Amino acid sequence: MNTAGTIDRPLTNDPKKQAPMKPSTSEPAGSATPDFTPSGATGSRQNRTREMQLIPEALARAHMHDRLHEAARERRAVRLATAQRMQRRAERASMRARRALAMAVMQ
């Protein structure tokens, strides 16, 4: 089933591959302004399309950047917690050693 596309749903979205518009028979020839497409319009449309296609990539890059920074913050937090735990353990060992020394001196 090979049906022709409509204005709302063309067969292709590429303007260069679409069929050219035919002049209407109900309008007198030359009544409308002549077809004029500035050269910049096609280029800006293509750039906009390229930018739109790159948006998900930029979004993924920003997401990964945030995830990497979050992981680095989490690693720093884990290292800090580990260092604090080791410091408390060292302080308890120091207090035990002082108590043991005091007990040895007292006897």
C-alpha cells in the first residue's frame, strides 16, 4: 500500500525530497508573490534540527557530570567518616594505654 503523503503527514520530513507545490488552477497566474526562499532559512532550519538532535546528548553529558560529582562527594563523606572512626579508636587506645601506665605506676 503506497499512499501519497498529505500536508499534515508527509511521506518524508526532508523538504528537499517532498514534492513541489503546484500552482492552483482557481487562482490567476501571478496573483501571489513569487516563491522566495532565502538561503539562510534552510541553513538555520538545519542548524536548529542539528541542535535539537544534540539536546539529548548534552542532557546526558550534564547528567553524567552531576552523577560524577555526586559520587566524588559521597567518596569524600565515606573517607571522612572512616577517618573519624579511626580517630575515635585511636583515642580509646590512647586512653587505655594511659590507664594501664597509671595502674603500673601506682603499684
